[in-house]
Amino acid sequence: MVDLKEVTQAVGDLDENKLMEILNGFVSENPTEEEALKVVNACQNGMAIVGELFEKEEYFVGDLIFSGELLMEAIKILKPLIGSSSTAKVGSIVLGTAHGDIHDIGKNIFKSMSEAVGFKVYDLGIDQPVSAFVEKIKEVNPNIVGMSGVLTLALESMKETVDEIKRAGLKENVKIIIGGNPVTKEACNFIGADAFTTNAAEGVRICQGWVK
């Protein structure tokens, strides 16, 4: 099994060559899905390091963007191992970044991992108004609605969206999960979501639990 701390450090150091060498070696060992998810989690922990260094102004916006690309590349390598035992669709998710927020790295990682385990994902994109979520739910009748946000103001946008989903009489049939840096248990309760996560791998496990 690969050294997870080494994976985390490679992402934190933005060392693309080292990370790709570790991941390709890991994949060649024919690991299990559970082991692959642990490696994805280790990559995400590396992103947390990048975020901390960005806040300390040791990393810059370009580094932040590169780290997201690096993580997407890692997911691409690991994707065949995640949910490889099943190609059947297990459920569907309407996904988007709440209005007022234009971040999509976390959303894209969650989307990629959800698709890997068999979900059909309808990605609305970034800065999505309340109406976009409501209309898409009516159109595709998903099992789950996922909302993402990195800015604190996104919490209010998420609450508005959930409130409107309830007003439209659609909440009975869907579970709602929210994700992003400012999301906490208290925020989840305030927004009226069913679950929250700051970790894409954990978010996928929650969604899998809902459709079993």
C-alpha cells in the first residue's frame, strides 16, 4: 500500500512528477476501491496544506489553480479504481455552486468521484440562481441535490435555494448535501440540508448510503 503521508506531501508541495510517480505505481499494484478512496482522501489533505500556505501568502492564486488541476489529474488516474466493480447507475445528483460564488474545484472533484461510483450527475455549473436548481429538479427528478460554496455568502444562497425547493414541494423526494470550506454542522442546520461535508470522498460515501 502506498504511503498516504507521502501522497499528501506531494500535493502540498505541488510536486507533480512525484505525485504521478506514486499514483502510477499504486495503480499498477491493482489496489482495492477502498484503498483508492484513501489515496483520494490523502490528495485532498494535500489540498488543505495548499490552502493553508495560500492563506499565509506563501502560495499565490496560480498555485491554488495548479493544485486544483493536479488534484483533477490524480482523480483521473484513480477513477477507474473507484466503483470499477459496477457500471450500473446507482442514482442521480443535481449539482451546482450556489449563486454569488464562482468556485468549482471542490464541486468538480465531487462530480468526478460521484460519476466514478455510478451516479448520473447533472452539473449546473457555478453561480447558479435558486430557479436553476428548482427547474432541474423538476426536469430530472434526482435522488440527491448537491450544493457547493467556498465564500461565506454562499451559505445564505444555499439557504434560499433549500427554502425554495421546500416551497416548490420538491424536498420530500430529494436528499440535500452541501459542501465547501465555510460549511459546518451549524450551517447545515441553518440551511436545512440533510448532510454536509468538506471532503469529497466523504460526500460520495454519504450519497451512496442514501441510495442503497
